[in-house]
Amino acid sequence: MDLSSRADEVIAARPSSKPLIEARDVSKIYTVGEQTVRALDGVSLSIQLGEFVAIMGPSGSGKSTMMNLIGALDVPTKGAMELDGRNIATLSSDALADLRNRTIGFVFQQFNLLARTSALRQVMLPLLYAHPRPADAEAMARHRLEQVGLKDRMDHYPSQLSGGQQQRVAIARALVNNPKLLLADEPTGALDSKTSEEIMALFCTLNTEGITVVVVTHEPDVAEYAKRRVLFRDGHVVEDISQPGFMGRAAE
């Protein structure tokens, strides 16, 4: 499916579709020695297909725990957590891995690139491990690298790329399987302010093309790019507001 078709599908689906992400009265409790830590305490949160959401909060607020649940990297202690209509607590490890592979593209603060692998091969890796492997894997990877502005850097290695270019490679790799959700954890934490603006503008563009974007961040400047901001504190959602976002600025 091309990006214009995906965008049309998103617009058509918004009024009646179920949320892409839905947490219902979710709690996550950890036991550390004799101490019980309630990282999330009865959180309910819905994110629709096509939204751009920033999840914020100080250290220990529960935002990282919520990111792990949204990414199907963990399951709740209590409550129901659904991703793309499936309750993650009911799935086997293999089914969770398949759901993540089909639905989510992950972007992290550290780029997690292989030192001796070209940008093109980095982006192709998720496709090489897919079953079945796409026959046009190289073409798909080239398309995503062009989309993030690296048409002339495909044969470069990480040591030959700037920090911003390395993050763009990581974003292209996250997108190569055509996920519904781009889940980014502090994606600008290792970048300077100018490069951070470029990466966030890229997220805005991807969102306009139909991809749901969820960014976990503690930086207000980053959160301002999103159209919705959800603030966590002490395991609770204490603020959930819509905002204009920086779409116009990103397009300038």
C-alpha cells in the first residue's frame, strides 16, 4: 500500500474504527525485594489511528511503563491493554512478536545501528527476517531512505553519517514494514537543537501521510510538535489536552 492510499484509509477509518491503542483501567505493579512499586495505577487511555500524541512526565511518572505496554513489550498486571484490536495479555510470545513486527516501528534515543552495515542494509534488516521475505525488500528500503532525505547516503556506514542522519536511518528502518504506529522514545535526546527540529518536522510529515505517531519525551519543545499531549505523574494521567501542533511550521 502506498502512503497516499494509507492516508485515505486513515481518514475514512477515523469516525467508526476502534482505537489503535486502548488502555482500560490498566495497572502495572513491580515487586523489588520487599517493596511494591505501582508504576501505573488504573490508567485509561485511547489513541486513534492517525493521531500524533506526546506522552510526557518526570522520571518515575509511569510514561516509560506506558510506552512498554503500547509497544507490546510488557503486559499489564491488571486491566486490559489492546493494540490494533488485540488484548496483548492474551497473546503468546510469538504472537506478540508478530503483532509488533506488523504494527509498530520503534525509534529510540540511541540509534542502534550496526557499525559495519550500510544504511541500505540497516533498513533492509527487518525485511530480511520477515516471513515471508518480500521479493522487493531492497526497493522498499530505498523508498524509505529517500522518504527521510537520505537518497545520496544509502551506501554510507554509521561512522560516515551525522547524528541526525543516523536517526533518519533508524526512522527509515522503523517504517520499512509499513507500520500503523511509529513509537519513539526520546528520539531527539542525542541530537542538537537544530537536528531535533528536523527530526520532529519529519515526524509531522509522516503523520500527515497517515502514520500514527506516539512520542515519549520529557522535553516540552518536542511535545509541542504533537497534536495531543498526555501528562503522567505518579502512575496516573493528570492532563490530556489537544493542541495545534507545529504542522504549519514543519511544512515551511
